[in-house]
Amino acid sequence: MAFSPDGKKIVTGSVDKTARVWNSNGTGVFNGHNDAILSVAFSPDGKKILTGSVDKTARVWSEDGSGAPLVL
């Protein structure tokens, strides 16, 4: 898990293959990996989320969930 730069949100990764952004408005769910997510981080400006998975990919997501992630 990781805190956003402003400390108002938390991103978590899970063995259920999802990443979730937690804040006072609820939870945003990011689906797309084919295996457990072991690493998560926010970009320094808090607008992107990086996830790393056992499926041997990393993905860069928009924090608001818009658009498709960049798959690395």
C-alpha cells in the first residue's frame, strides 16, 4: 500500500488481481492484471498510480480511473 502525496488517499494491491484507491468518497477499483498485485505507488503529483504484478507486467493508471492503463 502507498499514501498519495497529499496524504488523503491510499492505494492497495491484492491477490484478487485488483488495485484499490481508498478515500473518504469510497473506493476506486482498477482491474486488468492477470495475477496478484504486489507493488503499488502514486506518482509525485498524485495523478498516476503504478501497479506491479506477478503476471510480469507493470501498469500506469490515471488516478481517477479514466482511460486504459499503460502496460509495461
